[in-house]
Amino acid sequence: MTENEVSAGEAVQETAPRRTSRWQRVLIGVGLWIASLLGAYVFGRVQAQTEIERAKEETRAAEARVEAERKGTAELRREISRLEARRKLHLALIALEERNFGTAQQHLRAAGKLLSEDESAPLVEIGKRIAGRQLVATEDTGAQRTQILAAIGELDEQLTAER
């Protein structure tokens, strides 16, 4: 070895190893602790955000199912209302055959009201004509019976055409 190399090596040995003070170690420990806390916080936030997004997606899916059920329910209610109007017309016909004109008139009005509340324009028109019809107590109910049967026929045509 040369003299320069030896003196450089001696210089390295002559310098005392640098020791960290106690405060520096405490600060480094606190810094690492804060960094780990921050990491845990970020991890928790990301995980919570994932859960929130999943819950929002489930909520949207449930709301879509509810809306589909509402539409289905509304359609069923409309169908029930139409069939109830058809039933009321049949009950009016039976009451007319029994010469119970008051009951027949009530059934006609109820059928007319149900059809007038429908969304279909042809059914609303049929409902208005039925509700406006006035039954008269007579011995011969043939003409009135024929009118009710015609209304039933029109209603049946419209109900089968809309399906």
C-alpha cells in the first residue's frame, strides 16, 4: 500500500462513528409512528370508500327493482280497475233482469266512473257514455238491456285490443 492509502485509511479510523442523539431517535420514531398512522388512515379511508361505493350500487339496484315493481303494480291496478268495470256492467245487467233499476243504475255509474278514470281514451269515452245513461223503470227492459250489452261488447273489444 502506498502512503496515501494508509493515511486515508487511518483518517477513516480516526473519525469516531457518528452516534445519533436520543432526541433524534425519538423524532425518527415519532415520524415513523405518524407515517404509519397516516398510512392506516389512508388505508381505512380507501376501504370505507369501497364499502360506500358498493352500498350505493346496491341502493341503486334496489331502487331500480322498486321502480320496476311500481310499474308492474300500476299496470295490475289498471287491469283490475278495467275488470271491475266489466264486472259492474255485468252486475247492472243482472239487476236489470231482476227489475232492480236502482241497483242497476248504481252499477252503471260505478262502471262509468272506473272507466272514466282510465288512461285509455276509448275506455274514457265508453265510461262517459255509460255514466250518462239513465235507466227507466219499465216493463220491457229489452232496449235498455241491449244498450248495456252493447257497452259490454265495446268494452270487451277495447280490452282485448289493448292486450
